[in-house]
Amino acid sequence: MLKKTLLSAAAFAALTSTANAQAACPIKVGVLHSLSGSMAISETTLRDVMQMLVAEQNAKGGVLGCELEAVVVDPASDWPLFAELTRQLLTVDEVDVIFGAWTSVSRKALLPVLEELNGLFFYPVQYEGQESSRNVFYTGAAPNQQAIPAVDYFIDELGVESFALLGTDYVYPRTTNAILESYLLSKGIAAEDIFVNYTPFGHADWSTIVSDVVNLGAGGKQVGVISTINGDANVGFYTELAAQGVSAADIPVVAFSVGEEELSGLDTSRLVGHLAAWNYFMSADTPENEAFITAWHEFIGDTDRVTNDPMEAHYIGFNMWVNAVEAAGTTDVDAVREAMWGQEFPNLTGGMAVMNANHHLSKPVLIGEIRADGQFDIISQTPEVAGEAWSPFLSESANWTSDWQELECGMYDTATETCVQLTSNY
Amino acid sequence: MLRCLCAFALIWPLVFGPLMAQDQPDTTLQSVLQTLQNDVTNPSRSTVNDVLAALIAADAPNTVPFLLAWSDRNVVQRPSDGAFFFTQEADGNVTLIDIDTGAEVATVSTRDVTQIRPNAGVQREIGAALVAFELTHPEADRRIAALDSAARSPDPDQLPAIRAARAEEEVPAIAARMDRLIALLVARYDQDSATRVAAIDALRGDVSTPARSVLNQLLQTRAEFADSLPDDVNIARIKTLGEDMALTAAYDVLVAANLAPPAPGRNAIRDALRGNIVDGAVGGVPIHDLDNDASRIRAYQALEDAGTVPPLVTEADMADAVSQYVFFDTYLEPDATVTDAVRAAQSSTTTKVALFQFLSLSFDALSLASIFFLAAIGLAITFGVMRVINMAHGEFIMMGAYTGYVVQTIIPNYTASLAVALPLAFAVTFLAGVVMERLVIRHLYTRPLETLLATFGISIALQQLAKNIFGTQARPLTAPDWLAGAIQVNDLVSVAAVRVGIFVMAGMFLLLLLYILNRTRLGLEVRAVTQNPGMAASMGINPDRINMLTFGLGSGIAGVAGVAIGLVAQVTSEMGANYIVQSFMTVVVGGVGSVFGTLAGAALIGALQKGIEWFNPANTLAAQTFMVLFIILFIQFRPKGIVALKGRAAGD
């Protein structure tokens, strides 16, 4: 019943907005990234990338014969403001698509508005999963595209048997660590070989925690650290590691939130050999990546600026959206959504990214070792892995799946064969 | 597998080395590598040992240099013919060097060849295979690296090679490390039980990580079960059901061994019921009654009696099945005398380990206390002496840290830049403090609430200013090399040198302040103004000037603290905000207006924080929360802090 109502509502919306969209030139692209406040440093770069991509597309003749116009707003790292500005973009500026957000909490804040107004949103950052909104395409990594392959690499290639899961105390590390803990247990790692610690944002006093980790080595097992430590706290953590003489050969650390941008604030000479897992590294040696980096340096006017994983996510997401709009022949949200399923676009690291029906990408997983120059040596690259919206390693979501194409549901319980809910207000 | 490899490796250079030098062998390294192409190009920890064995068995010249280059990621493959080359970087491009002849072949772009990047796990295996060759290398660094490799992948087959190298070793430090490694390997792997027990006894009371790790490894157990206790195994413990092992866990073990039927879960029961609906009823129970577990089980049992579904396993069934077996843990080490010796050695180590861990925690607490002291002492002066609540104190810390960062970008030598940064940070924040006092605080001396608001506003403004100038990305403040390492007492107790440096600095500032306050004219005047500004003014002291200097001094010390904190933590625009709360707590707990009070407050808070962290290592945030709770309680009982000023000095 609900599905039917929704469908007819969608069909109605499609009918009305198709007429609008085709008439409306220029096509508007909303950019919702914080340009001030604590997240500014990460998100400003993404605003710049979006402007570059829009300019490039316009140079190629725009989309559907229309110019593209970037509508940039500043949510100022203020989570409720993300919802506010989403409403403004969709109702006042009437944008056709929004690219934006970084933190999970900001995405959660804008979801209800987005679903209410049936907008189209591209989210470019690796996140904790456990979500699949009808209106969002997730171009960053889900846990199975970053965390799980990194743990597999630790177990298979480095022979790690004792794990320290260190994280900052908020939703992303807690959810990721919960998934990893149950994954490790399923891999036969004993519960006493998993050490978990959470620290506040900006934590500076790492000496005891690093000593605790070093002490795990007395158990006679190879120790490895999985770090979901976020932001500035990484500086103190890596400084303490170096000070206590912990080398990557003794205790390797793999980080999920440390990329080229973050390393630019660190003295990397003492971090050589520690690891990071992403879907993109700037050091990827492909013609596409070289062209992208050249274009980026030209656009930003500074050859010292680095590129990173969320930038690639926007690059893929934007190009997929352009292709989907061309395929649908309209910018109407529902038509574009349907054209998005199965969209393919080449990764900057080689291979093809594919948009799946659960609104997550299939992308390769890369593991890189930190080099002295702040870049990464790519030492492992998997074939494309399909992003999982729901983790099979958490009991609550073990039976859930997302498929907007066939099942028309983002939270579908395969055990009871019912759709749990359509909105993402969890 | 590795055994033959190592033995072979040992004799290889001795026997075949001279032979090869004389005449060309018929197998070139390139041809051997081509037979292993895929595993060389995509090395993995699981396949590398086969490659190493094959390479050493093939015994082509240049094998050792190739392994070193391979491990160092200096080998590339040309995709057109799959040939491998050594490489040399040549501005953006790479020069290919023939593996067999060492001749330069061509210079090509990096994209024309595939660089081979063995991961750390593979590098470790290659390092272990090279131990035998590298242990006798003329360069001491290479020998030490080889010893590290051998220690990381302990292997009994390396014993002869290490012993042989030990006989020739002349550097005492390296010889000592070799002896130690030999002792550990003997304890773990020697064939003779008595030798091992002797080696294990020697590890008694040894708190080093490798020694404890060997003991723990020897005590590794495996869970097993049998009809009755076997005599021929080394049993660690016998498990009592319900205490050491849950009934369902024990039953699951039997199911996994195919000794018992699996218990159907809720879903299996549901599916079975669903599949056996006959005329609106299952097993005689109408469907509308199947809304609770009891009736579902009744229906299932009816089906079970009819033989249509697998039997339901009740708790009694489980207990019955499990009672026929005995569950126990056995040591992987079959020799009981060895495990007894290990247990004895371990128990004598345990107390020592606990003691050293306590010591380590105490050092951490001292270090934290000294950082808190440095951060708070400036506040203690302004808050304690002048009764000004300066919310921008944290931003003076931040300002000092950024001063250090700017100096470091100008002066590349870290030691020199630190020597410049400390006084400069003092000067910059002294000036900032004086300016703030002159412009804002002077006008608000009698209105504490307005001071609080005004300084809070200034703190926000300063933060945003720092963001605009330096960006929000954390900036590095790198310690010079002599402060970069750690002072290592043993594997359990080590203190980062930079923390010791901060501790010393905190001590120096304590003495300096005591000297200024108690032994100088300025100190005398400060104390006079503190106790009674009106009387002090009538004695010819200018309270205005004293207030300004006091505020400058407090701010200046905050700047120096900023440089110190920047060395251990991160320099960001928000770093001050992280310390302002702790600083106020330190001052309030310690007792307002007293240098010794601040010292006591910092010591108490540092110790408390570490103590709570020790109880709850999983959540550092919780430790801070509990600490705040404790301080609230503490203030209830001692509102004036640990060191309360008495008499006239206490003012009102």
C-alpha cells in the first residue's frame, strides 16, 4: 500500500518536474561543503574540486545542451545548518543535484529533508555503512571496502594475531570497530587478543595507550593497530609512536582517516611503513590520475596541493551523474536515479567503478605504505569490491539488504522478506 | 621447508662461491625468475617461501643482491616480455639494469614497467631467509638488521647460522644480542629437555618483551575433548561444564565433530513448521495457536514424532550428550617438564612486571602532571594574584605553539629553532598579555563577570585569527633528534625524552617563579598588591604597573608552555581550548594563588587521570569524566583547594 502511494507520488513528481527540468537552463549543481569551522580544511578542497569539475564539463559543452551552474553554500561545520541549507538548495535555488557533506553526523542531519523533498545527493566520504537512502548515492567506501580488506591484509599478509582497535569517540569509529570486532571473532581471533580504546577529539596524551599497545607484544603474538583516530589527534598519536621507537616492522598501524591531506601536517620521516587503506592514492601511476592531478594543480594554481580519496569519489560521482543525466535525457531526480544504477566510470587508479542498486559503488580497495615524502606506496590493490550498505557482521543488520532497483527498499529483511522501512530516519 | 633452506644457505657461499667465480654457470638468475614469474611479480606471504626455496636451490649468481633489491622495491618487470630488472631512479624515469650482467639496458618511463612492491610481511620472510648471509656482513648495521629479522621470525633452523656468526663476532654489543637471541631460541626450540629447562630458568624474572613472549608462546593451549582423559598429552586444565565452558559451547564442539545432531534454531523451527502446514494446522496444532514458543515446540515435537523433521535438542539432551565426554585444554608443547618450568618462570616474572607497569604509569602521571603544571601556572598567577578569570589563557598557549612553528619554518635546525622559540614565545605572549591587560582587563578589574565574558570573546577571536592565518590543519612542531627518542629503562618502562625535557622545564619554571615571587623586588611588590592593593599603593607601589607585569608574566609562561605542549601534541587553533578546563581545575583543586598549590593540583590531577585510565583502559574519555566528578566532590570538602592560603594572605 505504502509502496504504491509512494510510487504514484514519485510518478507524479516525475511528470511535473520533467517539464520543469528540460526547460530550466542552466542546470544547477548544489555544493554543500563547510567552508568555515572545524571541517573547513577537508571540505573546502571538495568545494574546489566540484567547481573544477563543473568548469571542465562546461568547457566540454555542458549537459543536455545546458550550461552547468555550481550553487555553493556554506554550512559552517554546523550540523543543523546542513539540513537548513539542503532545504534552501532544493526549494529556493531549485538545484538538480547536491554534492556535499563530510561527517556522518552532518549527513544524518540532512537526510530527512532530502527524502521529504526528493532531492538527489552524492556523499563522497568513506563512512560506517548501515544506511541506504533512496535519495543518496554513496561514492565513498563502506566498511567492507576499506576496513574489512585492511583487516584481511593484516591477518593474511602481515600475520597479525593480536589487534588494537584505537578510535576517536564518535559514531564512525564505534560502528566500524563493532563491525571489526565481530569480524575478527568470526576469523578465530580470541576476544582477549582484541584491545579497544576510545579517546576524545583532539586527544594529546598518548603515552599510556601506546605503552599498552606495545605491551600486547608480550603475549607472543604479532600485534597490529587498526586506527580510526580522527583529525588532529593523529599528530600526537604518531609522534608518541615514533618517540617510543615503535617501527612499522614491529607494530604496523593501518589508519582509515589518514590520507595525503592529513599527512601534510606531519613529519612523515618517522612514520615510514605505516599503512592506510583507501580506494585512491595520489601516487597511483595511471594516465587518468596524471591528467586529474594536472588539472587540479592548474585549477588551484599550486603544484604542492595533494589529491585524496574523497576528491576521487566526487570525480566519479559527478561524471556518473553527468552520464546518467545524458542517458535519462532529463535532470529529473527519479529518472536520473534509475539511470544511475549500473553506471560505469573509470577509476583514477585503473579499472571501472560501477554504481550498484544499493546506491553504493563497486571500487577497488588499495592499501598504501607511508613514504618519507608524505605520499603512499600502493602495495595491494584488490579487484572491484561492491559496497555493502548493511554489514553482515552486526547481528541487527545480518539479514538486511538494500536494493532500490528490484526490491525498491533500502532496508529489506531477507529473513522475513519484508521491507523494514523506506525512510532513513534511524 | 625453511630448515633445508637455511642449512643450505649457510654452506652455499662457502662451497659454491669460489666455484662460481671461476666459470659461468649455465643457469642465469633471469631464467630462474622467469619460471617463478607470477609469484615474484605478486609476492604474498603465503607464496614467498616457495620462491625463496626455489631461488636458493637454483643457486644462480647474484641471488643475494637480487633478494635485497627485491625486498627494497628496486626491481621492476617489463610487461612486454616479463623480464625483471634492477632499477635506478633517473629524474622521473627509471634506468633498467640487467640482473645478470649489471649492464644498463635502457631508460624508460615509470609507466612502461611494473614496479614490484613486496609488502612488509614478504619483506620479513625475505629478511629471515637472508639472515644467514647478512649475519657475517662486514657492516655492523647490516648485521644488526639481520639480527632484528631473525628475532622477528624466530626459527630453530637459524640457530646454527647465528652460533656460527657469534663465534666470529667482534663487536661486544652485537655479540650480546646474538647470545640473547640464541638463549631465546634454545628455550623455545632445543631438542634436549634439560637444556631447554635451563634456558627457561635463565629467563626467570626477565621482563623484556621477547622473553615474556617466548614464555607465553610455550604455554599456548589447544581446546580438545575425548571419551576419557588421555595419558600421553600435556594437559593444561580440565574444563568443568557450566564454569569454564558453557553447555551450549560444549555441545557445539560435538556438533562440529559430527558427534551430535545440530540443535535447530528458531529460524529452522519456523521454516519446518511453515513447510508442514496441513489443513490449517501443523502437527495437530492450529496455526492461530502458533503465536508463542510453547505451542510452536509442541507442534514441532508432533512433527518430530511423525518423523518428518530432525529431532529437537533440549537442554537435557545436550547435557546428556556432553556428559559422555571430557573437555580439556592441552599445551601445544608436549613436554610437561618444559611447561612446568615455564609456569614457574612466569610466576616469578609476574610481580616484577606489575611493579614495572606501576612505575611506567607513575612516570606517565608525572609527565602529564608537569604538562598540566606548565599550562596552569600562568593562570595561577593571573587568577590567583589578580583574581582575573582569563578565558583566553589557552589561546596564549596556542600563540606560543604557533610561534614555535613559525620559528621552525624559518630556522631549519631543530635544536637552534627550539632555543630561539622558547624565549621568543615568552616575549610574544608577554606582549600579547600586556596589550590585553592595558586594553581590556584594566577597565574591568572590579567586574569579574564582564572580565570572563570579555576574555572568552577574545579567546574565540584569537582562535579564528589563528585559523585564518595558519589554516585548520594541524601543524608540526618537531622535536630535535636528541629529544626524539625515548629513555628506555626496560621494555616495560620507557619515557619519551621530550616528556622528560618538559618535566625538567616545569621544574625550572617552578624554581624561577619561586625565586621571582620570594626573592626579588618585583615579587615583593606583587605579593603586596595581592594582599592589599590600597595599602601597597600608599607605600609607593604602582599597582597598575604591577598588575600589568604580573599579567604579562603569566601569559609569557603560557607561551612557553605552548612550545612544550606542541612538541608532544598537535599545534592547532583549538589546542588552547583543550587545556583551559584542565588548567582551571588544576588551579582550583590546588588552591588559588599558591605556586605550591598549583603543583599539588597538577600532581593530583595527573595521577588521578592515569589511575582511572588504568582501571578502564578501553575508554579514555570516561577517565576524564570520572576525574571531573571527583574534582566536584573534592571541592565540596575542601573549597579552598589543597593548599589554602591562611590569615591575611587569604584576603576576604
